[in-house]
Amino acid sequence: MTDLRLCYQTVEFGEMDIHLCTLRNKQEFHDPAGIAEKLGICSASWPIFGVIWPSSLVLAHFIFDYQTSSKRILEIGCGMALSSLLLNKQCADITATDYHPEVQKFLQRNALLNEDKAIAFEQVNWAAKSDRLGLFDLIIGSDLLYEDNHIELLASFIEVHSKPNCEVIIVDPGRGRKNKLSSRMMEFGFTSSHQKPIHTDYLDQEFKGHILKFER
């Protein structure tokens, strides 16, 4: 990370602070060994993981006072993992996942920055048929549907890692794919609801997306 320009910021949740080391901006790029390139991550999309997006803030604020005790929780496509760091601060049972090869370094760096324990992490490909994650009571994620083929990949990945009784919370910024995801999740036996986030004064602009909630 020495060749990247970084910045430090703090996100407040009531009386709780989460400290983050992130990329300075969305123009950073550092892949000298071509590891990300081999995974199909181009230079333009390389920095996407490394900044805090509005959807991530919406998810973290929604999950802040959510009932998570005794639940095994999975964050999908965690990026800077704001929600995972928050849940870790609350001593929840959280596991984070992402496809990007640099995520784990930032995740553990930020766990240390917050003086908390290391967060369980696995680098996963939604299309892969094998991982060591197991099953979860609550699955969360934000801004995950960039392409049409992500709908089936994400729904199937969630299904594989859901306990028979499971809650799923996905914050979608409004890329036009939420209804198709909901239809697929309902085929897997989940109920579906969409809601607009409230009290989003922590955002610079109006949030035009929805919080998608699936239960079974």
C-alpha cells in the first residue's frame, strides 16, 4: 500500500466512532504484479473497493441498531467494510467477503485502527462452487448489482450461504436491477420488501436507492 495515496476519516454512529484508512480518491491504482488484472479487475475498476460509497453509509446506519445478537452475519462485497467494522465494534459474529485482492489488507488494518479484533475474511468469487464460509443467519451488502449477470450470481451465492431461516439486507443505489433480484430471491423462498432509508442527513446528496430486505 506504500505506493497508494491514502486518507483517514471517521464515521460517527451516535456515540460510536469508526476510523477508516481508505484510498485518497477513485483515481488510485497499484497492481504491480498484475494480481487484480488476472482476476479480471481492470485499472478503471481497481479503486472502487477503496472508498466509502453512499450505499455503504446507508447500510451501516441501518445495521447500527439492528438486532444482530446471536446471529452469524456475512457481508458480501464488503469493500472498505464499514458495516463489518461497525458490527465488529459491537462484538457481533461478522465475516466479510470480497473479490478484490487488496480488501483484506485494508480490513485488518482498519480493525487494528479501531483497536478491535481481526475480522474473519474470505476472498470469494460468486461464480465459484466452493468456499469455506458455511451458512449465515443474516447476510448484508451494498451496491452489488453492477451488471445484469450479477443478479443470478448474487442470488445463488446468497442461497448457498443462507440458513433455512435467514434475513438478507441489500442496499441498492438504483441501478435498475432490484426488481429482478427480488424475483429471483422469491423463487428461493424469500419474502421481499423495499424501503427508502430515512434520516439520511449524513449523506451529501439525496439517496435515490432502496434498502432491499428478504426473509424466510
